[in-house]
Amino acid sequence: MVDQAEIHRRTRSEDVEERREVVKQLYMNFADLPDKEQAWIHLIRLTSDADRNVRRGPTYALGSALSHMPDKKQAWEDLHSLTSDIHRDVRGVAADAIGSAFQKQKNYYR
């Protein structure tokens, strides 16, 4: 189990490698985190990171995390708003994440 307090600390790290690693942890462990809303907030904030590779990772993770969010309407709105992000790489990955999340939802109802 991943320590959510440690994730919180690492999302604010000065070390870009540590922020990249925490994005991977959030992506791989999102479903098991007790405070999904806080994890979601971390992912949203990391989409504004100065490092391009850090920015793209959480955007894609949001698409996977969507199905685990209690407030799916707000989660969809957050993800949709990233399609207007100032960073082109975030916009593109946000569009892909929406497509991925939509496909998962569609398959769920089959």
C-alpha cells in the first residue's frame, strides 16, 4: 500500500524525478488510495508542472482514475477543462484520456 502522506510530500518536491515517480505511483495505485479526491487534486495540480514529462503523466492518469471518483460529474469537468490547457501536450493527452475513459465507461454498460 502506498502512503498517501508520502505522495502528498513528493508532489511538492523540488526534484523533478521524484515528481515523475509520484505521478507513476498515483497512476498505478489510484484505485487503492483512501482519499481519492486528494489524489485527484494532486494529479490536477501536477498538470501545471514546469516539466513537460511531469505535466503529461497526470493528465493520462486522470482518464484512468475517473471511474474511481465519487463525483464523476466534477471529474469529467476537470478532465474536459484540460483540453483547453495552455500546454499543447496537456491538451492532447487530455483528449486521449477522455477517449480512453469514455471507452471504459461504454464497455462497462455492455
